[in-house]
Amino acid sequence: MNALDPKNQEQIETLLDEQIFTKIEFQEKINDTIGKVVFYFFAGLVLLGLSLVPYYSLPYYMNQQIIRLVLYVSFYICWCVASFFIAESIVRLMRLKAFNLFYQSKFIIFLFKKQHFRMRVIFTFIIFSSLNFLFHRFMGLESVEEKYASFNHLLTKITVTLGLTLFCLFISGTIVDYLDFYSYQMNYKNRVKHNREVLKHIQKINRALPKEITNLGRYAAQLFDTIMHMSRSYNFDSGAESNAYSEVSKKEELNAENENVKTAIHEAENHENKSAEEENPEYEDKPKNPGKEKIERREAKKKKNNRNYLVREDFDRLFNEPEIFSLFDFDRNNQVTRHEFIKRYLALFEERERLKRALEQNSNNMVKINILISSLFVPFIVFILLVFTGHLPSFQNSFTMAGLVIFPFTFAFKSLVEEIFSSVIFVFFIKPFDYGDIFFVEGKRYEVLSIGILYTDFLLDDKFITLKNNFFNAAQIFNLRKSDFISTVYTFKFDYKSFKENEREFTKKLDEYFNDTPSNSYKIGNYSVERTTISVTLEVKNVIPYQEIDTLEERNDEFVLFVNNLIEELNITQM
């Protein structure tokens, strides 16, 4: 199943965006200094001082309800903003010290960057509730406190409850961030880094054909033709980029003509020695025409211009990036054909789309895990609410009964919890496969469509199936994307005599075949002789980057046809 639609212009433009992979990395530039910490702290203190003005003005307007309400609201707004600034200074100070102490721990840095807002909100609630309680307890005016006692008491309960609730969610979020961070480091970091480099190369060669991409396959074909035309214009011996080289060529032609004239005069003067010179073999090796070398060079240029493939020199000269040629030289034979270029160009975009969807699914699964872990804190949050609403005695009386009800369910959900835990370990840490991966188990080919916490969707023999993640716990998984190569084993049975007579020629032809495709290799062996029959095992290793399974199938078909033709050509009797 192809995740990429080559005719979807919006999808193609998205894949050309450099920022699609930055979300999970959470790149945020934060520059903490002691000066900023002091600034936020004193700003909070100043606002606290200003908040006292409307508060201590309340006794003068006790009979004017609207003014009194405005003053009281202004007091709490200033109080809240002041708490925010003080919380900001505390968080920045903690982060500054943490970066200095744990500068080698990438997770600590990642956590403080990602949880910056949540930590700021938590400390704001805690500081607000603490200051509110202390102020009204020790510095409040009796006339004001008597009138707003119930409201202040309720506000303190709400802020403390929200602060502790957010703190519980912060703990669960930290656990999920730990899973997220190390899952990314182990499974995606290198892929994202490589993919970013590939994107830079794609953007560079796309400059050769600056136009909108409405059909990826058609654009790749046009891009190849454009690069081919540019390589013919800028070949080895002509520098269209500079007129200086043209002037040198003209001088060479003029010198060649002068040399021809001098040679003709010299031959006329030494006509009597001509026969002796012709008999001299060393003289025959010398060019009679000094312009012959130039002509041969022109012929070589014409031959180069008539080729229908690109070579490394074309990419180096046009793009000045040796790595670009390696992306497209699938066979490692220093040639890139039109068919090879188009297939690899599409494969690079398909790999980018697979990686994008894999990161999206991983992020979605992290949200689900966050919900599951946060739900474990629900009893504790309920306990906090009961404490601050005054229902703790009834809760204590019913705790034993609630335990008797909940305890039997722990056995019912024990297997589910174990399954979730093992599945999370398997999917996010071991991670034998990811979205879009093609892998083999016991000879069956699977393609991953989507990964969930407990279940994963696959294509098996073009059939949609859903399996539990722990279904493959004990299986040997061969992942095509993670493998450097894939091996295919062929077994042949020949007549012993006919094979031994042609064995040397057989291996010679195989060497010639694989010399044309250096990315592939073979090993022949495991001979087994039984009377007049010999069994031969031929193992072929194919390098298949970007899971180009269709290319692998093409290679296998070509090789089978080649071997069968070779057997017929050498008259080897196949049993």
C-alpha cells in the first residue's frame, strides 16, 4: 500500500516543508539568565505592592457595592499576575540550575523545555494560594475579611485543589515525556537527521526545474531530462559557464593548424628519408597528424553527449554535492538511467511520507498513554477534592466498602494491565516495525498500516488484517527497512558431468553479471553430490534501500531468466 499520492500537490508540498519533523523534537530556544530571574521576581513584588492599594481602599467604599467589587477584583487580578511573575522567576531559576547540573542529560533539558508552560501554571496556583492564605490570615483587615471570609476560603480551596491536580498531571506528563523522548532517540533521531539531509539534496536538484509539482512521476521524468540536457551543455571539455575555456580551445585549434603546415614542409624537405621513417615501428606509434588528438577528443565528447544516462561527474559539476549521485545510483555502477532516477526520486518522497506518518502515529499513541497514566491519578485527585470540601469523614467510613468493591476488579484487569505494559515496551522501545515497514515472518510478508497501543493493522498478501502487538513477541522478524540487504537463495540440480565441465565458465558469467550491478553480490556453494546429480546453492544479496520491494522482485525475475539462459548456453543439463 503506497502512502504517497504522486498526484496530490498539497501532500507533495507538505513533504517539501523542512519543519514537518520539528514537532516531536520540540525545538524551543530558551535563554535563561540571572538577570531575567531577578527581573521577573521584582516585577512580581512590585505588583504585590500595587495590589495592596485597592485592598486597603475597600473600607472607604463599603457602602458602594460596584466600586467595592471593582476594587476587590482589581486586587485579585494584581495578585494573580504577581503570582505568575514570581512563578516565572522560580521556574527559570530551577531550569537554569538544572541545565548547569544536568547539562549532559538530554532528557532533563528536553523536559524543562517542553514542560515550561505546565510548570509555570502549577507554580502560579501554588504561590497564589499560599500568598492568599498568608495575607488574609496575618495582614487582612477585619472589616473586609468578615465580609469576604467565605469567598476567600472557597478561593483558597479551589486554587490548592487545581494546583495539586495539575501537579499530578505534571507527574503523568513527565512519565509520558520520558517514553516519548527515549522512543524518539532510539527509533527516529537518525532517520529524521538523514531525511533532512535528503530533503536538502532534493531541494537543490529541484532548482534545475523550478516549477510547481502537480505530478511527482512526471516531474521526476522532466527533471531527469533537464539535468541530462544541462550535462550535455556543460560537458568535460566545454565550459559554457566561462568564455575563457572557449578562447583556449580556439588557440589549440590554431596551434594544431600551424603544426600541420610545419609538418608538411618538414616532410617535403626530408622526402628521401621517408621510407626509412616508415619502417621504424616507433615512428608508426607517433601521430602523423598533431590534430588527431583533438579529433579523438571531439569524438569522445560526441559519444559522451549521446549517452542516455547520468554519471557522477554530471552531479558533481552541476550541483557540487557528491552525496546526491549516491542517492540515485541504485546499482552502484556509476550510472543513473532515466528509469532508475524516477524510481529513486519517488522512493525518497515515499520514505519521507512514511516517516511523517510514523511520527504522527507515535505522537497519537503517546496521547493515549498519557490519558491512561493520568487516569491512575484520578483516585488521588478525588481524595484531594473530598479533603477540601469537608467530606473526608464519610469517605473514611466508606473506604473499606470501596476497597471490597474495587479489590476483586484488580484480578479481572490484571491481564489487561500486563498486556498494555508488554505492548508499550514492544511498540515503543523494542519497536521491530513502524508505519509503512515491510517485514517477513516465517516467509509471510507484512506491511504495517497503523500501530496502536494494543493492536496493529497490516496488509498480508494484499488482505487487511488486525493483530495484537504481542502476537509477534516470540517471532523472528526480518525488517526490510532496517536491513542492509536481503538474501535470496536459489537451489539448482544439475547433471554432475555437464556442470563440472562448465563450472569455471558458469562462475565467470556470474561474475560478469554482478560486476554490472555492484550493489548486489552472490555466493555459490553447498555442493551436494548424489550419484550423477549435483545440487548447487546460489545465494544472492540485494541492497534494497527505502524498501523498494518492486525493484527486488524485478531483480529476482531478471536473475532467474539470466541463469536459465546461461544454463542453456553452456549446455548444462538441469535435473
